[in-house]
Amino acid sequence: MYEKETLNIYFVRHGETKWNTEDRIQGQLDSELTKNGIEETYLLKKKMSSLDFSAVYSSELGRAYKTAKILTDGNNIKIEKLEELNEKYFGYWQGLEKKEIFSKYPEQAENYFNNIEKYNSVEISAESLSDTLNRFIRGVDKIINANKNGNVLVISHGTILKLFFNHIDKKDIKDLKENDLMENASYRVLQYYSKKLIRR
């Protein structure tokens, strides 16, 4: 699809999970892929069937690794887990339904979901937006340093991918909307060219 002498990185959000369907915040906790999540991941595999991936990276979390396993099913390729690709740590909110979060933490819930300029991660013992983004960038730098060209597959998570793509698009770090994340089992591509990542 893209020129072989360049490095093309395919960023994938994991397939749908049980907690996605329950509107729960997963963060660095986990839940199983649903039947639909597995099916949509196989559909993505079919869409990517013409691509030859030279390396595959996944977050350490089960939902991302299971997605990576499906996408590489039948290929003799090692999946490397990177901590840097893990989802944002949401502190006290992890495992809670969104309605529970608004009930137990109304001020910070209102701030995070509707007025993020006022969001304070410290109040819920969560990872800050900047720490989350910088962690992911470190992971991407590792991937770039290890791969000079070809196609690379990276499986990660909705919030951290949104922060990263906002960064690529030169948006403010607080231009984050949880209702505007990548869809499950969807992907976006960046090309590393002239020492910078650009959309393709």
C-alpha cells in the first residue's frame, strides 16, 4: 500500500470487550473480547490481508494482546508486548460504569467528560494526560528505533491513541473527548519520513 523504503505504522484499537458494552472504564484493568469483538477483529484481519508486517507490538493488557493474536493468526511472527502502549491508568474509576463514576465522583466526572480543562487526575489517583501521552511517545520511539522500513502493527487502546493522534495533529493535550475515540478494531496509519511521523 505504501512505499517499502519507508516505515508505515498501523495503529489499531483492540476489539470490543465486555466492559465496552457495559460502558465501564477499563484503564489498566481488563475484560474479555466479546463475540462481536472477535468477529470484527477477524474482519480487520481480512482487510489487512494484503499487508506484510515485519513486526507486531501490543500493549501488555489482555484485550490488546488477544486482538494482536487474531490479527497475526497463521503468521509466524512474534508479538512484542510494550508497557508503554498500555491504556491510561484511570485510578479509582477503573472497573466502574460511567454512571457510577458520575454518582461517586460527580465533580471530576463532569470535568473529564464535559469540561476537561478543569480535570485533575490527582484527585482520583489517575495518570495525568501528559504522563500518558509521553509514555506512549516513548513506546513509539522504541518502535521507530527498532524498525527502519516496512509495515509495523501496533495494538493499543482508545484514550491513549486519541491523545497520541491529537498530538500528531498538533492539537492541545486537553482536546480530548471520550465520545470521539477510534472505533474498536479500527486502524490509522502513520508514515515515518524525514525523521517525523506524518499521516498517510
